[in-house]
Amino acid sequence: DPMAAGTYTYYGAYPLPETAAGTKVTYTIPSVQNGAWNGQLDIMLAATQGAELQEEILNEVTLRFHHKVHVLKITVPQGRNRLGSPIERLHIEFPHPVTGRMTWDLTAPEAAPEMAATSDAVTLEFAEPIDEGDTFWVYLAPADLRGGEVRFTATDGTEFSWPLTTAGFDDCRAGVITPVNLTIAEARPQADFRITIDPSH
């Protein structure tokens, strides 16, 4: 049936939500990522008002989408990989939850999402090891990290770096990309222990 004449509210969400119930849409920001730019994690929402849609004509509805996640653009500058070999995995710990299941109500797209199954860490498992001069991306739920410590620990698959901790992060707001120049710390000494069981006991 044709829409009655009047003013309507139109909503948009990108990418396709994992679930939708009424005006609520849910997405998951994973705690394990691969460091690649991923448009499927660049969550965007929109709401606008307009006239009814009419049949057999080209209707125009303008939706202005707003980015809902925060992105870290991390580069390892030349001379700053002190582990000495390419990095296969990077573990990042945050002072607040930054991943998990996020639900927005499209009637209030600017409001903070409801969060569930959260984690305060992200592990990057790179498809190809990264080294000095490489750049990679981390997708986060918005979080105010001011005054909190963020810790980076890298591994080349054999050796682990000393954790590097910084309190230099700001309010990581939605729709913002934060550039980070990351130093990979030196290898952490590892000790081998041998445990034997006395068969006479």
C-alpha cells in the first residue's frame, strides 16, 4: 500500500547488522583482529526525516552517516623494532573495555551503545609479519583512555618483547583515527625449567 502523506524518520546502518530488533542494531568488535583496514568494522549509523516515499518516481532521501568506532593507525618507525625480527602477534591491553558486542538504538544514534561480552584487550594476529616501516589498524569501541595505561607486548613467534606501557592516550572518541608511532621493546629473557618426578614417591 502507498505510504500516507506526512513526515517520516528514515534510518540507516552500515554494514549489515549482525542482529536487528526494532530500531536496535547490534555489531561485534572482535578482540582478535588482523591489523588490516576492514570496512566491515567501520560501523556507521544515520537518521533523517523526510516525506513519504512515492511509487513510480525516484525518491530522494539523504542520510548522513556517522562513524561509531575509534581506530588506531599504528606505525613502527625505522629503528624502533628492538625485538630484532618481524612481529607475528601484538597484544594490546587497555584500562577500559574496548571490544565486544555493541548495540545502538537508531532513534538515538549519537548515544553511547550498550555493551556486552566485553574485553579490555585486543590481539593482532598478522597475516604477514610486520616490521619497521609497516602500518596497521586497530578497531575499538570508543573509550576515554586519559590517565589510563595501555600496554603493548609483541612476539615474533618465539621471543616475547618486554611490555611497553604508555599513559599518553587521549579520549578515543567515535569517528576519530589516532596515529601511534610504536616502539617494539627488546626481547624478554626466558628461563627454562625442568621438572622431574621421583618414581620412588
